[in-house]
Amino acid sequence: MKPKVYVTRLIPAVALKKLGESCDYRIWEGELAIPRDAVLREVPEVDGLISLLTDKIDGPVMDAAPRLRVISNMAVGFDNVDVPEATKRKIMVCNTPGVLTETTADFAFALLLAAARRVVEGERVVRARKWKTWGPMILLGQDVHHATLGIIGLGRIGAEVAKRGKGFDMKVVYYDTIRRSDLEEQLGVEFRDLKSLLADSDFVTIHCPLLPQTHHLIGEEQFKLMKNTAILVNSARGPIVDSKALYNALRNRQIAYAALDVTEPEPIPLDDPLLTLDNIVIAPHIASASVATRTKMAMMAVDNLLAGLKGERPPHIVNPEVLAK
Ligand code: GLV
């Protein structure tokens, strides 16, 4: 009998084709994230689950799925999965690192440029039929070249953003809990503690995972340390930034601008005060959303799942301790 798998949203067809060759799968075909009661209804018979960052896969979901052996999350981040609960139940949890690194770094840089040069504000002016003239004082932004770029989290994506910064002749500094002397040399970046990074940077871009230690890592105190001209970019996870503090910092011009691909919560509530501000660009969590990258992520999620279901070590398992005999 083929293993049973549930897929929580439509993913690229090539990946589903491969999955279908060795598994019986069902899929949530809704446009929006699968509601929790539907997940609980769908999982009792499944051996494997392909989940997304919009799905909360916690202890109760695992309890509803007594046969579940692999949770393959189609994302590099896996804060939506309760990994300790999975480990307790000997369920493998997998993610999709690497394939989205450059695509995500490109988008972080796109946000940075958009905020610095007020691209989206300018577009709003044109669309509102309000572009009346070229003006020497109209929509003046900030230069990216030769500015200081502060990277929080010099992992795979942070390192790619550093390269892009170097390509723009920026001075690149970073903060991480692990000092990366190898990358300091390779990329020409300098380590700073978080406080001095915030104080020195013209652009602060976040590339660390969401963990209890990074929840609201950037809040009121941190905004006070930043330059009034600083621009904050977050393409990691929304809750790393305290959004109320961000609103106050932007409104009071404690910092100049923000560009977000992630919010707290997602989607951003329609009455969120951030949406009333002009000095912010907000994208709907699309940093990895290129055709090629989403296809690779889906294939990787399927490959992880199939390996785990076969009893092999999935190429990208985040809790390998479950494999220990
Ligand atoms: C996207 O946010 C991901 O974690 O892959």
C-alpha cells in the first residue's frame, strides 16, 4: 500500500507528479490557508504531511495524526511547526534551505532600494494622476551606494544580502550570535554588537530566524538607537519586529522608513495603523516567490518527504535526533 500524504495547498505540478508516483495524496485546493478544523479532519490516516508556513502544526495536530512520520515544510523557516512536540513523537521535520537563498536576498534588496528611493510612493503619485512636473525637491530619497548596511543574522540569506551590498559599494556590518570570521574575510564585512550596528547603519536588514530569543528583537529601545534617517528592512519573520513600536518610530520619525515582506500577524490586519503611513512599503511575504525557486522548494519538500517515508534520512531534516536508534 502506498503511503498516505496530505498537502496543505496547491504546489507546483511537477512536485505533485513526483509525489503521486509513490504516494496517495490529498490536497487542500482552497486559495487560502487550510482552516485548522480541516487539517484535524484530514490527518488521522496520513503518514506524511507537506505543510506551509501558514499552517500551525502543533501537538494537537500531531495527536490527530497517529501514523504521521514526516512533516515536510515547504519553507526554510519552520517556526510554524512545533519541533520539540514532533521530536517527542519521533516525527521528522524537514525544511527547504539553500534553494531560496539568492531569490530571497534579491527581494530584500529590492525592498531596500524601493524604500531608499521611494519607488512605491512615486508609483502611487503617478497612479493617482498627480505627477505634474519634474521637480528638484520632489520625492527625494536616500542614496544606497556608499551607505552602511547593517545585517542582523549572517546566515545563508544574510551573506547573500551582504554580497549585494558590496556590489553597491556599501560598507557592510553584521550582528549574529555566532561570529563568522570566515565570512568577514570572504565578504569583507565587519562584526558589530547589536547596539552599535543599530547606531551606525543607514540600512538595517533582518535575516535571522524567529526564535523565542529573537521575538521583538527590534522594539522601542532599539529604534531609539537607530539614526533618524535609517531604513529598516524585514524579510525574515514579522514578530522579530515589535510592530507597535515600529509604527511609533515611523510616525515620530525616529527612523525614516521601513520595508517589510513579513508582518505580525500575516496577513496584516486591514485596520493595522502601519497601513496609514506613507513611509513604509509592505509586500505580502513574497521574497522567495519566483517561478524557479518555488518549483525547487516544492521538489525539495517532496524529496525530503519521500526519503523520510522510505526510512532514509531526509536531505534537510531539522530534528535529526529522531533518527538516532
Ligand atoms: C519563507 O518565508 C520561508 O521561510 O521559506
